[in-house]
Amino acid sequence: MSPLWLVLAAIAVWALVRLGRQGERAGRGHWRITATLFSAVMIGGGVLAVSRGSWLFGAGLIGAGLWLTIASRQRAVAPRAEGMTDSEARSLLGVSADATKAEINAAWKRLMARAHPDQGGTQGLATRLNAARDYLLKR
């Protein structure tokens, strides 16, 4: 068995392991699965091209495959509570200015039941709700 086949088998195993770690919503997961398959094909084609003497084309394919791998794994940065004002946090949770800790937690729990990504909400909104609750409770 030539080293080329070992490299191609390692790329296939890497792609399968990476596909098994997909744990996101369907829309984003489909993009990552497609990107994984394309990057595995590009890296495999690049290795094949390099083994046949086409160094420039092979290096380009390998570079593009690695870039696609990295680009498909980047996630958006979550907003932080540092830039949140008191009125923004209160309006997001829907509590009054004199709300107690129990009222803040109850409002957060009620909203989080609908905004959590596992319940059909978005990760961004859930993060903002968490930041608002943390901001109000730390005051």
C-alpha cells in the first residue's frame, strides 16, 4: 500500500470524525457538512496532484481545503454584558426598575424557555438574555 493511499484514508477518517461532531441547528450543520466534504475532496485532490508532480496546483488545492476547513469552524462572537445599559437589560427581560432578584430570574426563565437554541430560538438571543440577567443581578 502506497503512502498516498494512507494519506487519503487519513483524510477520509478525519472527515468522518468531524462530521460526527456536528451538534448545531440544521441550517448551520448542513453548511459545515458540505464544507467538510468539499475540504476533504480538495485536500485529497491536492495530495494526489502533489504525488503526481503538479506541485503548484496541489499546494493550491491543499491550501484551499485547509482554508475552507478553518472558515467553516469559525463561530460568531457572543455579545457581552459590558456594553449593556441598565435600561437595555430591563427592557430585554421586561422587568421594572424596582424588580427583585426573584422577578429577574422568573422573567429570564420564562423568556429563555422560548429563546433557547434547543427550543427553536437563536444562540444570539439566548446569550443576550443571559447577559441581561447577569448584568441586573450583579448590580
